[in-house]
Amino acid sequence: MNVEEILARLIAFPSVVGTPNRAIVDWIRSYCLAVGAEVTVQPGPEGDRSNLFAKTRIEALGVRLAA
């Protein structure tokens, strides 16, 4: 999946403040897991919305940083 395809998929989700976001959270979670990221989803107090946190190691992207 290239950048344009990812962006097209993301903007296809309805994203109105104060409305459920389960569909986009599920899609992003699946995508991130497929590329090797660690994902945490935290349900919000509203019950129909969640926060998603994803992290990956830089080495997994083929980049190394040195200080």
C-alpha cells in the first residue's frame, strides 16, 4: 500500500468531532500491526471513542540513528 492509498483510505472515514471512531481506529490498528508496530488502544470515557498509540523501532524502517 503506497502513501496515496493510505491517505485515500484514511480520508474516506467519517471523522466528525464527538462521533464514534471505532472504524478508523480498527483500520489503523490493523495496518500498524501488519507493519510490525506495537499498538495500544485505550477506550475513552464516552464509550464509543478510543485513543490509539503506535510505536515502532527505527531499525524496523531501515534507518539507524546514532548520537
